[in-house]
Amino acid sequence: MVRFGETTVLDQVNLELHPREILVVLGASGCGKSTLLRHLVGLRKPEEGSVELLGQDLYSLDEDEREEVLKRVGMLFQSGALFNSLSVEENIAFPLIEHRNIDPQVATMIARMKLALVGLENAATLLPAEISGGMKKRAGLARALALDPEVLLFDEPSAGLDPVTARGLDDLILDLRDRLGVGMIVVSHELASIQTIADRAMMLDLGKVIASGTLDEVRRSANPAVRAFFARTATHDQHGTRPIADLLKAIES
């Protein structure tokens, strides 16, 4: 369970990631999707419950042990989160030098290999300000792959992208899943992306799991919030007086 003040943001949320699968966590803005990711990467400890990552109870470990586990997890942030003062290849080399103490020249060579994986080998020496939004997402993904993670986490990977670029990123995610064999958790509210990449799906509403299973199973749910999400229509609270979006304004997405 997770609370911000008096507001319960996540309540009895349970998820399990199977090997080589893409689990999509979906729901409207403010339902707790990104907050869930923050707990999976050690940024916030839940008030109740536990987070087991790669067989380890994350928050029972000391700081050094937790860091070692988290090195086995890569994350693509919504904005790409690149260092603006470093070139694209320097951004990818950074975790190799910082966490693996790899020689900078070797780290640069590995960085270029990771950039080739995501189709950005020709942008290696450019600064983040010199590349497009879609390229920044791919560069962020290359950096997430730098330490050869066993699990990849994505926070709204298609956000802010045009449909063609978003579809290209979805195809890349599927290709990497198949080529590298990593499990992936993808937070998204983009229907086109969800329908393209999801092996399984879990939908949150007001911090609770309201549907889970294959995408078809979730779509067939009788829950009004699920039906509204896939129909892209407004839902109302239990009193039928206010849209759910209004109720979510105080909750951190």
C-alpha cells in the first residue's frame, strides 16, 4: 500500500512478470501507474507490502545490496532523461563507467553497439538537443540496455510521439524482447501501443487493480472503468456526479 498524505495511491496491487513477456500496466492519468514503477526501482518504499525483484525482497536489502539488484534492471523514462551536456554515446557509456568501472574507450565501443541495437548508430556524436523526440526515446532505451539488464521498465514510452514514430518504437520494443529475451513492464495509456505490444495487461483505477489477464480478457471486463478506457469515454464516480479525472487531480501519476 502506498499513501501520499491522506490519499491512498496504490492499494493491494499485486503483479508478477513472467520471463520473456511484456506486461502492460494501463489506466487513466493519475491512477498510480508511474508511482508503481518508482517502487519497483527503489525510489520509494511502500507503507505496507513488499517488492520482490529478481528473487530479492528489494526493501529488506541494505543500500549496496539493493544497488546490485537494480543494476540488473533497465528503465526508459518518459522524457528519455538524457544528460544534455553529454553526447548520445557518452550518455550510454556513462552507466558503464560509473557502475562497472569500464575503461572509457571500451565503454564508448559498447555504447555504439547499444545504439546500433536501437537504430541510432549515426547519431552517436550528437547532443540530445540535436536529435528528435523519437530519437531521444531510442537513446534512452540504449542507455537502459547498457548494463545488459534482465528486466526493462518503460514509463509511457509513446508519450509525445506522432503515430508513425510511436509505432516504430513499439516494433523496436517487440524486437528487443524477442532478441534479448528480457521481461518488460510497460506503463502506458496509449491504446494503439497497448494493443501492439501487450502479452498481458493489468489495469489500475484509483490505485486498485480492476482487471488483469491477456489483453482480450481485460477488454472483456464488465467493469465500467475498463469499458470506458477502451471506448475512450468518460466514467463517473460511484455517486455518478463527477468524472474520475476530477477525482485524480490530487493523486500523483
